[in-house]
Amino acid sequence: AERSSAELDKVTKKLYDKENEFVEQKELLERDLIKERELIALKEQRMVLAEDQRKAAVREVEELRKLAKEAAMEAATHVDGIQSRLDADIENAVKEVREADQEKIEQLEQRLLTAEEAKRRIEEDVLNKSTPLRRRRRIEGGEAPLAITAGAGGDVSMLEDDVPLSL
């Protein structure tokens, strides 16, 4: 009986050791399971955070695109305004130059008309002026070419063939 009692103690001790080992393994596995669950929870949090960051980045990119589009439209509008003002300024400058040129042309034409009128009057005065030589020729009946005189002295300038200079 002692032997059986010793064997029973041995078996009980073995059973107790196995139970302790089983409990320790169970606790170890439960701790590992808890750590795995915590790790999975952390990974899920990181995924949620990464998704939030991705969404925020997408929103920011969309906002930047919108702002860039608005800025481009604003710049195009500004450029169009500048171009319109420039076109209007060029058109006004061309118009002013044309008007100034037209005014100069009109002034020059008026001066030309005035000069032609003055020339015509001078020619008429010279041709109608009664000089002793003309009076004599009118009396004699001949038309004499005009001669240029050198003032009050009455010297007449003649060409090489002794014909008076005419206008």
C-alpha cells in the first residue's frame, strides 16, 4: 500500500504539474491572444488613421485644384482686361495719329492752295503791270517776253542769245 500510495502521490504530483503547466500555457496563450488582439486593434487604428490622412490629402488636392482653376480663370480675365485696354489704347493711338496726319494734310493742302493763289496773284500782277517796255510793245502791237530787271536801274537780265528772261 505504501507503494501504491507513493505511486498515487507520484501520479497526483504529475497530474498537478501537468495542470500547472496547462494553466501556465493557457495564461501564456491568453496573454499572446490579448497581445495579438491589441496589435490588430493598433493596426486597425493605423489603417483608419491612414485612410483619414488619405481622404484629407484628396480633399486638399481637390481644394488646390479648385483654387488653381479659379486663379487661372482670374488670371485669364485679368489678361483679357489688359488686352482689351491695350487694344483700345492702340486703336485710340492709331486714331489720334490718323487725325493728326489728316490735320497736317489739310493744313499742307491749305498752305498749298494759299501759295498757289499767291503765285497766281503775283503772276497776274506781274503780267498786268504796265511797264514802259510793255506800253511801247502794246502800242507797237507785239507781245514781248518778260524780263527780269535788277531794281530801279532798269538793267534787264538777258539769256545768252540776247533774249530777256521770262517767267
